[in-house]
Amino acid sequence: MHAFQTFIMDWYKRYGRHDLPWRLTHDPYAILVSELMLQQTQVSRVVPKYQTFLARFPNLASLAAATLSEVLTLWQGLGYNRRARYLFELSQRTTYLPQTEAELQQLPGIGSYTAAAICAFAYNQPVTLIETNIRSVFLYHFFAGQTQVTDKEILPCISEYLHRQRPREWYWALMDYGAYLKTVLPNPSRLSKHHIKQSKFAGSLRQVRGQILKLLLQAQHMSADDLKTQIKTDENKVEQALLSLVKDKLIAIENDSYSIYQK
């Protein structure tokens, strides 16, 4: 255990991304924003968006005073806009973030991973945390030659080897080392039973949803026919995207006209 921890920490000291802006703060709100932005999004795309977002909305109170349109406008380019909606809903519910995983998971958009991440990175608690890069490290070092490895098998290993005095830095180190492994090896995550290859963005329903939101943020109101004219894709896909956006409370429909959902 000591040898493994020393190896990971030494690697991080020499090669880690120490200057990432969310690693320069212990503010739980800023940590939450970074975690929601980083889900399935490259770090290089998140950094400028994170800095702009926090400059405009430095805390939950300022976010709660905004409109969903303002929030979605700053979120443009990150994708997965439901995350922005969850963050906005959360700001309507509370002015502070609790310090336990159980309480955090009662809030909109905070699942088990995000709750653990806030506890680790904001509060430096020795919680058990798993995400794709951490998973890759443990698959590579402790499950070599195995396939279809479940998180249920990996989690006890993560807990056992956790650096309990420095959990915040420990998980940063694991994440950076795991990202590095993926650049020099066949992706170790493919050994996981939970590994899912990300689908193509071009032509996807996710792309159409983003196009609809972008148009509505610019025009404020548009009919379905106008949206279908603007978006060059199958009309059924546009209709499907509109239904899903209404369901997610990202847009609303009134008198056959769509607009960004208002609180």
C-alpha cells in the first residue's frame, strides 16, 4: 500500500495538472460547478467556461437570482444542458452545500459520484470515489488480464488504498495518472463491465437538442416549423428533441411557440 501511494503521489508531484482552477479552491459551490461541467467534457473546453461562469455566478445566491436563459447562454458549448438545469434548480433550493454524501444526494443533479467528489475536493473527506480515470488506474494495477470487471469489485480496492490523510490530493493524482495511462496504453477502462463507448455527436439527438437551444436563446420564440427549417436534419428527430427538451424543463411550449423555460 505504501509503495503504491508513494508512486502515485510522486508521479503527481512531477506531472500533475496542479494549476487547474478548480484545484485552487475549496469552495464547495465552485467544486460542484466544475464537476458538472467536467462530466463527459474535455478539460480544455471546461476551463474557460468554468472561469466565465463563476465570474458571472460566483455563488448560489447569484445563480438563483438569474434566469435559466442566462445560465444556458453561459453553458453553451459544453453540451449536456440538463446539467445546467440541475444546477439552476439546486440554486432555487438551497444557499449552501451540506458536508455529507447522503445530504448532497438529496439535491438536484447530485448523484453518488458528484456527492463524493464534493466531499473529497471541498471538504477533504476520505470518501470512496470512482470515475473513469480512477477506474483505469485500478484496472491497470490490480486487475491485469481480467475482463468484465465490475465497480463492485474495484471499490473495496479503492477504499483500501485510499490516502486518508490527503484524500483531496490523492484523487487528483489518480485522475491525472489515469488520464496519462490512456495516452500510452490501450484504454484500461475497456476491461470494465461498465465501459461504454461514447456515441458519435454529429447527427445525434444530443446535437439537435443543442441546436434548438441555441436558436431559442437567440430568437426567444420559434415555432416547430421554423425550427425544422433552420435545423437541417430529419424532422422526426427535431420533434423528438423538442419533446425531450420540454420533458427536461429546458424549453416550454405555448400557443405552438417554443421558448426557453422560465422559473
